[in-house]
Amino acid sequence: MIETERLRLRGWCQDDAAAHHAMCSDPDVVRYLGAPPTIGDSRDVVTRQTATLESYGICFLVIEGRADGAFLGWCGIKPGPESTPIADMPEIGWSLTRSAWRQGYAREAASAVIDWFWEHKPDPTIFAITVPDNTASWGLMERLGMQRMIDQDFDHPAVEDNSPLKRHITYRIDRPADRAHNRLFVNHIG
């Protein structure tokens, strides 16, 4: 679906559930995401993301290496979670296997996803959320040009009240002016 110099981002297949489960069995990978999923939970991820891709045109896509097809994680955009400040708005997210960390893959994938989104969707803004302690994630948000929305910090309704992962921070990036012009032009002639 989306290709970069080193990566291919694609929809999910049932075989990806095992790779997702293996990735999320690493406590460092899920440190800011909550409890590791069961294999059944990972199968549910495949089902949910496939449905999102069909209905929304994009989802949290599988990242694989172009050279070897290795499962490296996921990155994409989906509607934001219910009962949050970004409910039903475009939310970008990512998670990579530990072996894919510190190689620039997350930025490469996220940049490609943002470019794809501006080209194919009319929304004026993309949002991202994370917990305050996840400095790697919000650091990437800032390197992507996203801006922190301090007034949009919130307690995530899907996280238990006593969890250190309850509090979330929100970032956003707005459609560049040149992309707005291109989108209007495409809409006008299409």
C-alpha cells in the first residue's frame, strides 16, 4: 500500500497475529501500551485493523522490510478512540519490534503515512496521543513537526484509574498549505 526506500506498509493478514503477539510479548515494547496481549488479542487486532482499512481507507498498517519482508511493527492512521479529545479524528500511531528500534524506521514510516494521508484524505489535521513518560514517542511527534496541545491532556477512559498510563498528552499536525492547494485542485478536476 505504501512503500519507502526501506519499508513496505500494508494491510494485515491472519499470519500477522503471531508476529504481533511476539512483538508485544517484549515488555519494553508494550511498556507504555499496557499489558501484553494474548494471541487471541492479537488476532482481534488483525480483525479490527482490517475492518478499519476497509471502512476508512487506512489503518495501523503492518511495517515490513522491503529487502526481506520481516515484520517490523505497525504504523498508520485510524479514527481516534471514543471518549477522548480526538474521538473519530485521524490518529497516527506506531510500534516497532525491539530489533527495529534506533534505525529511523518509525520516522520513515510515519512520514510516509502522513504524506499518503494528505494526498488521499481531506481532513485538515492529524493527531497523536501518548503517555507523558514515553519520550521516544512524543520526541518523534515533534521531529515530524507535530505540536503539543497542552490544553488537550486527558485521562484515557480505556485505562484503569490507578494505572500510571492513565494520563495522555495530545499532539497535532495540520495539513501544509501546499497540500491544501493540491487537494483542492484534485477535487476540482476529479
